[in-house]
Amino acid sequence: MLFGTALTSLGAWIYLSLFHGKFWQRGPILAQKPTPVCAPDVAVVVPARDEADSIRECLTSLLEQDYDGQLSVILVDDESTDGTGDIARTLPDPHHRLTVISGQKRPAGWSGKLWAVHQGEQEALKRIGLYGYILLTDADIMHAPGHLSSLVAKAREDDLDLVSEMVALNCESTAERFLVPAFVYFFAMLYPFSRIASEHSRIAGAAGGTILLRRRALERIGGISALRGALIDDCTLAAHVKRSGGRLYLGHSALAWSVRPYRGMKDVWHMIARTAYVQLRYSPVLLLATIIGMATIWLLPVALALFGKGRERRIGLLTYLLSCLTFVPTLRRFGLPLWRAIPLPLVATFYMAATIGSAIDHHRGVGVRWKNRSYTDETS
């Protein structure tokens, strides 16, 4: 029995390593490219709720984009209480690119972020032509001057409907160095980048920090209102675009980065728990399956390596080493030493516990809470 379970764990890792879209690889990174010839119109939509600490740097980086086409930047101030909108209105804007919208009260059935994005979308569609693009980005993201040009060039060259990038994340505090690289790793395990790009795969994913979307693709899915209650809005958007026949790209960014800090483990816990049970569609059955699956691929190999005997111990050690090796490219991307792969099963246990915590919160009636708003499954 134990031998068969050990082989199951090893077999799972062989599949993940060789046949799961090579999720563990560093992933594609866009090179900086000049503005394409006949640059299309682009409107950037930035939803912001209480982002006074970062909004100045974010908007300045967007207003200073080295882009030869028509560029509009639309900030939707989502009922902020910290002066986010006022700060935005004081920014230098010599090219008259910036529009600040005071967000309206959120209607029932909408998630807060998507309601803000929808309001920005309505303004953006007035600013771009039929062949234009909308860039969705967050208020804590900074953009190098050539970022937009590179995104548009990629979309045009490969005839893509959606180009998304996982921006560089903060990795300075102890909690960030311990937990953040694993977030990127686990995301890629759920959404292998190569399968997202494949027209033969149903997997669709995007990273909300940077999503460049073709206007025609947005209209084809019925606009942002088609997603209105989604709490995992980026991947939901990508799924709609792909199901409508659109082509996707997801990679890592060398030209955009987040300034949102995760100073302690509690901050990372909340980031995971916010949508973990949503990802499982609020299903206790899927939660149980996830716990069993994570225990099999993460905890069992370590238990066998430490406490097993004979061939079971050898299989457990081999499986554990294989899992550590798949984490190495992610560590290199973050510039971290390779020994940080050793506690990966412990990190996985933290993520599993946060997922269980997410489910407990939901069944206690707490639901998803973000930016002083609470959501239940009624809005999803």
C-alpha cells in the first residue's frame, strides 16, 4: 500500500515535470521594442481605490510612455477615502493624456474592481478606434517608458487578442522571499503559460497587473459587463476571450513591476485567502480533492524521505528532489539562492492552509474581503 502511494506521488511529479506544459520553466519575457509602424490608439484604464501611496508613480509612468500613437490614460477613482483622485488631478500632464473619473456607487451583482473597470471601459471606447487596444493595469504597477510599445508590438506581430504579463513582484521582506516566488510558481502550475498560448488547449489565464486587450475582442465577448461578478477577474476575462476564438499570450515582464509590499506572512495569507476558495468554485468536494492532491505531491515525499524505509524512502527522496529542481528556474528569476527550494513543501503547506482558511471564512459568512468591501458567492 505504502509503496503504491509512493509511486503515485513520483508518477504525479514525472507528469508535472514532463507533460504539464513545462510550467516550471522561467517563461517568455518580452524584449523592449519600439512603437510599431501605424501605431494603433491605446486607452489605459486604471481602477483605484485608496491607492494614495502609489498612484502618483503609477500614473506618471503611464503618462511618460514612449508611444507614438494616440494614448489616453483613464483613472477611475473607486470611492477612495484617502485622496487618490485628488492626487491624480494634480499630476503634470503636458500631452493632455489623463482623464480622472469619479466612480459611481457599485450596483448589486458587480465586483468593485470590475465596476470601476467598466466605467473606465466606457470612456476608453470613446478614445480609441475600431482597431485600438485597451490596457488594463493596477494602481500599484510601475511601467518602464517602453512597456506599452512592447506590448502593442507583440500583439500586432503575433495577431493576439490579449497580451498579459506577470509583473515583477516585491521580494525584499523575509515573508516575500519565503512566499512570493512560490506564488508565481503555483500560478504557473495552475495556468501553464504554453498552454494558455496554445489554440489546442482550453486553459486560459492572465495576470491583472498588465492586460492589453484588442477592442474587437472585448466587444466580441460583450464587454466587461459579461464578467461583472467575477472575483478572479483576470483569468475570467482570459477565459471569455479564448472561448470566443481569441488568441492569448501570458509571460513575465521585465518592464513593469509592483510596488505593493507584503511585509509579513499575514499579508500573503490574506492575498491567497481572498480568492482561493473562489478558484475552487466554493466546492467542499474540490477543496477536499485539492487537499489530498497537495498532500500527495508535497507532503508525502518528505514524510517518506524522513520516516520511510528501503525503497519507499528512496522513492520519497527522489520525488522530493524532483520537486525542488522544478522550483530552481523561479528562484533564479527572483535572484534568490537555490537553497530556498529546500523548504518548498513547507511553503506549499502554508498555501494549503490559507486555502482551507479561505473556505472557512466563506462558510462563516465572511466571504471575500478586499479594500474594505466584502463579497459572497452571490456576486460571482
